[in-house]
Amino acid sequence: MKTLFLSIALIVVSTLGFAQDSKGQTITVTIENAKNDNGKLLVSLNTKDTFMKGAGIQNAESKIKDGKATITFENVTPGDYAIMVLHDENENERMDFEDNGMPKESYGMSNNPRSYGPPIYEDAKFTLTKEDMKLSIRL
């Protein structure tokens, strides 16, 4: 009986001693410069595999107040990511385009690159370390 109790105690202590905090990091994104407060902002956290291919690994939306909004992604594992933001003015859950192919609605990405063409992952990529991160994205 004494051996059983000691074995259980040893297992519990070993488990507690080697337990690691599995909580990931937090990314707080402030979106600025929306041209109006109509509609909502759709924000996606992407890996290279999900960038421009539908939903990201985490997705969020926010109403806009005074041209700004803040979104928080929690429990994010350190690594390389890119964030995309769409100002969905008509709330149809997708980007709308002019007849000539130009976007009707504003969008932005992490690192705030100015590109003349489709978004590129490498331009928007950032590395999340073991520290929480704050980003600002302009539309």
C-alpha cells in the first residue's frame, strides 16, 4: 500500500514538474484609416498555406468606430504569419470588385505594404516570437 501511494505521488509530482504552459501568444491588431464606419472589418490571421486561399487559421470581425477598430487573436503559436483586413462596407462577407478588376472596398495587410496587384504573403509576413505582439494596419 505504501509503495502504491508513493508511486501515485511520484507520478503527480513528475507531471506537475514537467507541465508546460500551452497558452500561446496574443496578437492585438489596431486597424486605422477606414474611410467610413459603414459595414464591418473582416480580419484573418494566416499562415503561408492559408494566405489568399479562404479562411485563415483564426478569423474575426469588428464594427468600426471613428475609422478604427481593434481585434485580438489569442493562443497563437510562435511562427510566421500574415494578417489580412477587408473593410466589408456592404456586409456581404467578400471583397467586391469594379468591372475593371479593381477592388471596390478597402483592404490592408500586416506590414502595410503598398502593392499594385494581388497581396503577396512575403510582403505581409511577420514573425511572432514568445512575446505578445501589437500591430497597426492601415487600410
